[in-house]
Amino acid sequence: MKTRITELFGIEHPIIQGGMHMVGYAEMASAVSNAGGLGIITGLTQGTPENLTKEIARCREMTDKPFGVNLTFLPAVTPPDYPGFVKAIIESGVKAVETAGNNPQKWMPALKEAGIKVIHKCTSVRHSLKAEAIGCDAVSVDGFECGGHPGEDDVPNFILLPRAAEELKIPFVASGGMADGRSLVAALALGAEGMNMGTRFMATKEAPIHQNVKDALVAASELDTRLIMRPLRNTERVLNNAGVERLLEKERTLGDKITFADIAPEVAGVYPAIMKKGEMDAGGWSCGMVAGLIHDTPTVKELIDRIMAEADAIITQRLARLAGARVAA
């Protein structure tokens, strides 16, 4: 299947693996790229620019297909070494970068000069238009269903995607609620040129995370996520667990007096305990409502092949049959 996204990134299928904290290692990215999608190494997960350089090199040993690096720009008292991370990406010859968080405009000249294609994650049309204006090559449009940070507008993809299609000239992919061939066809119908999957890729054989996390995703329904940090206007969608319930109780009790320090035990530094040790009640970890559509843990190739086969069947059989019936009438 050829779309503007496959042409832009030189990939076979219009499927991108989003950057995920403590998940986006070389094992994950290379598996997606080898299966025909665009795998993404999560830059900040590597800790330092030097470690990112090593992870990129390790990924190159696992695949000869295109892959990218996610770089999330976050406000912090002591920010990460962003100049070092950008330099590592450029010097390593990576040609695709997924940016997220704050506006990446400051870093665009260096990335573009290096011939890097930039796709920016956005949760609104206005932010997508800003990404287009500053020179991003594509946008990943995140609907309210998505795991992680859905923004504060609460607009689901059935509205957000066609609105993006009405406004944008650059190509965009649908993110949030994407799991299978039905998701891909729906995204294409709504104006997207492909889809970005995060949570779904966590429930695969190659995902370098604890089996407890994968089992939790398979067991979860679409009703099992919660929104945390809403009072702080830093909303995050996470899978419910005992740690999340503790956090939500603090939000209910403290109301508008709550500070990040109050909930730090349930959100700060919990990812290693969850993703590596499988301590499922440690706190909040990003998970989309799409968990309700996850019923197994295939290999990445099995998953992508299944998605593309299902999408092809929907387009060439069911939709073609409906169109044929209309013509016959």
C-alpha cells in the first residue's frame, strides 16, 4: 500500500511505531522496520546522547530498513541534553525523527539541514497547523483515545482526523485507538495517510518489556484506562491499577490544591519498576483505550502482516461490494 507517508519515509506499509518510554529500544524499532513499518527508538529512554548513539548503532545491526528516533521536548528544571541528543541523531545518520511535547522549532534548522524528515505529534488542529508552518514534514494526530498525553481538548479521532484533513497540506497519520486493519482503513477514510501505534506494539513478542505488562494489556478492556493529572493540566491516559487509584484519591481529596509533589510517588520514576520488573501496581503508565482491541501477543511481523491483509480485504471486498451494490442500484 502506497501513501504519502510510505513515500516520505521509504517504508512498505503506512504504519509507524510511536516513541514509548522504556519500550522504544532497538529490539522494538528493528522489528517494526523489518516488518515494513517505521520503527522508532525513544531518545530520552536511552538516558544520554552517548547511549542513544550506541542504541542507533545496535538497531542498525538488526535492520537495514529505515527507522527513526523519538525526541520529546519536556519542560524541566534540569532539561535533558537536547543539543547532545540532536547531534547524536544527526551524526548517526538517522533520517526520520518523531518529535513530541513542546514546539520543536528551535531544533528544526539543524534537523532539516541534515536531510531529516520530521513528524511531530499533535493533539489538536491548531498545533498541527503550527507544526506545518515551522517546516515539519508530517504530523501524528493524537485523538483523545490515545495512551499518554491526549492534550486538554478531549476531541476523539472521529472528529479530529477529518478536521486535520480539512486544514493540513502536509500528510498526517492517525494516532490513538489504532490496532488493526479496521483502524487503518478508517484512518485512511478520514483523511490520514497511515497510522501510528503505541499500545498495540507493546503487546508483541519483541517488545522489550515484562510479560506482566503484556498480559495486562491482553486482559484489559476499553473501560480500564484512567485520566490522571487533569488538575495539573498535564493529563495522561494510563491503565488502571492500585497505584493509579491512590493517585486519583489524592486528586479527589486535595482538589485544586494538589501539586506534582503530592503525586510524585505514583508517577515519578515508576517505569523501570513496571516495564522491567513487572510491578504492575507501582503507578501510572501510558496506555490507550485501544487495550480493548488487544487479544493476543503476536510477533511484530505477524501483527503487521495481519493488519495489512485485513485492510486489503476490507477495501477490496466489503467496501467494494458495498460500492458495487450502490452502482447496481
